[in-house]
Amino acid sequence: MERYKVDLVLSGHSHLYERSKLMRGHTEHSSTFDANRHVVNTSSGRYDGSPNSCAYIKNPATEGVIYAVVGSSGQNNGFNGIPHPAMPFKNATVGGSAYIDVEDNRLEFNWLGSDQIVHDQFTIYKNVNKTTELKARHGEVVKLAPSWKGSYFWPDGSRKHTKELMLLSDTTIIVRDSLGCLEDRFQIDVFPRPKITTETLKTVCSGEPLTVPFSVTNTDAAKWTYTVQLSNAMGSFEQPIALGSGSGTSLTVNIPANLLAGEGYKIRVVANAQGFDYTPSAAFSVRQKATATLKGDATIDAGKTANITLTFTGSAPWTYRLSDNTGGTTSANPLSLTVNPLKTTLYAFSALTNACGDGSATGNARVVVVPRIETTLPTAVTVCNGAVLDVPFVQVGQFETAVNYVAQLSNKDGDFSTPTLIGSGSPTAVTVTIQLSASHGTGYRMRFVGEFNYSA
């Protein structure tokens, strides 16, 4: 019997009911029976929730047979002698019959007495308590069913016979019966694992929109939504910054305007589901847009120089152009420029750029130039009162507006506190007339001034 994997042996002749547990290897006299050696499963097999009553399991590696003497259905001899040691279940007082229900891999045995009471029962399950290994693609819906018919308890509390679930990562699902006697294990590997690869980016500017292309493999990309994450400046995603979400395989997001410049930033795209492997972009640079201020108001004599200061923020180098059409590219900050204007000049930015394109600039510097007018007469010259002469002069620097040049004569001590007007005209030379009333003296001086502007 055992050699051919028999599950249940029924016999009669004795007019009573007896039944063993699942046993094997006992072929001698009853006195040789040893439960420790011969009983395969100590359960009663009743499978009714009573103590030690789980169903008998017969799998290919499990040996054992249940023996039942069912001989009292026609007559009960009433003999209740010493029971066979291998037959712990016995009834010699009530006649009865066995009825057996077999469905798929389940056998239910009931011994029903003539008093309409089931005095003994057991259940056998074959090929249960399985471990099933499966492979599925990411996002695939698989349908699981336990290896028995009866009661079920899934991890999510479901009590249905089958379970459908979408696979997002390697998963182990265990289903049990309601009495905790049966257990199937499903080990499901998601293979190949889905992968999101973020493509390499060029230089990125803070505060600017950025299109992030990426590829999704080994899953249906259209099933998921995605979020673009930004690392810190060292490429770590320990605390990533979420830049935006959407669907498709290219997302446009905005880089924070206050993001510091750096060389080691990375971007990755993550899915709204588990089980993905991620390959972030290579490290790329983040640059800040250029801003600048200009200052350096000054007043200088014609021919002198002044310094104006340009202060930058954002990522160097900066390329600038000023309103006087001077400019350059620099990484110096602040940058001091020496200017030598011929006339009063207002300096301001006309253009400012860096790697992020056009920047913004504020401020200006007004450099006021005081022109200087010099006569070209000899240092010592003698003139007579009433004399008329052409006096040449040169001007260093320029007035902001057109002026009329006026010749003035000091008193005989060289003091111009109350000068005397002796002529006027246009640049380069003025015809002057020494007044007849001028007193004799050796300390006279002459000067030229521009009317309605600064004097020299």
C-alpha cells in the first residue's frame, strides 16, 4: 500500500468502527506498534478548529496511509474490547456508515452514526502547502490561486479563492486557510526590472525652464507618472528637490531661482510606483544669471582720471558694455575701471551677459569734468592801456553745453574778486581791449571763462 502511495484503506468484517492516524511502516503484530515510529502525523485530521486537528497533508514526499474499519453499517456487534494501538478512533456502541466526498485534491471522510451524528471525520489534502516561483514583467497583473479548495485568507484580508495583483517589485505572497493548517507561498520575481535613465544635461541656469529627457525600459511607460528630482551640489539624492511631475518621456520643469551655482548637480526621474532602478544624469553645472551694479560719482579736473566700480553677482565670467561703448569680459569682482572723460559723463550699463544669457544691471556713475582754459601769452608781457590785441587760448576738457568765452582782467595786484570784462568771443582767440582807465602796475593777470558753465 505504502509503496504505491495509497491514501486510505477501508475494510470491514469486524462489526464496529476503527480508524488510524496517518501512519507507515507497521506490518507486524499490534504489540510492535510504536506511535513515535509509525505515526506520520499526530493530528486527529478532523479539520474543525479543535486542538491538533489540522487536515492530513499528502505530498509526493509525504508517506503514510490511513486505515479505517467501517463494519457496522449493517450490524453492530456491540463488542467494545481492547482497541488496536494503531486505531485511536473507535466506536463499537453505535452503528454507522462512512461517506466520502472527493473534490480535486481534497478528500473528506465522515463516519455518520445511526443516531444521525458524525462521530468521526478527517480531511486529506494532496499536493498543497506549495511554494510556487513565478516571473512577471513590471506592472503585469498576475492571478494567484491556492492549491486547495476551502477557506482562504490573503495578506490584505481578502477571503476570495483567487487574488489578482499588479507586480511592481519582487514579491512574496502567502495565503493560508482560515484554520492556519494550509499555506501556499508565491515567490514572484519582477524580471527584468524596469529602469529609468535620465539623459545627460548641459549647463543649467537657475530660474530658467529646463526640459528633461529620459527613457523607460522593461515596463509600459504610459502606465506611470514621473517626478523630476534635483540632487544637491555634490550629486547626492539624500534630500532631493522635487522640480515637477507629469507623464511622457520628457518633462519641462523650472530650476529654482535661488539655487546656488555648482558643478556637481544631478537630475533623476522617478516613477510613482515601486520596483524601478534609476540611473541619474551625469553631473552638470548650475549657473546663476548675471546681475551687476555700477557706482562711482566723482568730480575731476579736465585731464585727470576717476575710478568707477562694477560689482557682479551670478556666475563668472561676466561680459559687460557701458554707455560709452567700452566693455570687456571679466571674472574680477568687484571690478574697478579707470576713466578719463573729456567732458561730464554719465556711465551706465548698456549690456550684461554670462553663460545664462542676458542679465540685469542697476546704478550709474556721474563723473563731472571741470574744463581748464589756458592763455598762450608769454609768462611776462607789457601792454598799454587802451591797447587792443588778440589773445589766443587753449581749452582742456569740454563743457556740457555750448558756451561764450569771456576775457577778464584782474586788478593790478592779480586779484579776480572784481574782474574787469575786456572781451568775449569764440574758441581759440578773443580780441581784448585794455581799458584806458587801467592804472599802471606790474601784477595784472588775464583769464578766460566760459559763461554759464564752470570756469577755468
